[in-house]
Amino acid sequence: MRRQALASASVASVGYDAATETLEVEFRNGNVYQYLGVAKRLYWGLMSAPSVGAFLNREIRDSHEFLRVR
């Protein structure tokens, strides 16, 4: 999945596949996770949030299944 680099203290890059509603997040520590069933509105909310890490923790992390990719 193609990811876009972000200026965030904790998140290095984010990618989104609208067809499968999969959000892929690469953290600064090198870990990559895919969050499943993420609505497009949440993706856009994440990308426009003043703090990507805070939005991810508050809106996505604990409410969506995830897979560790790397």
C-alpha cells in the first residue's frame, strides 16, 4: 500500500485503501499496522487532525481490529 509521509512525532506515514477500508500506519519506531474497517471519514479526519497520534489513539486504535505488518 502506498503511504504518505507525515510530520508527526509518532507517525511516519499513513496509507488508505477505500475499497477494503484498510488504514495502514507506519510508526516512527518502524512498526507498521493495518487497521481494518476504517471509514473514509475517519481517514480524512486523521489526515486533517492537528495531532495525528492523538486522533489515532482516540478514534481508531481501540475501536478497530488491526494486524501488525512489520
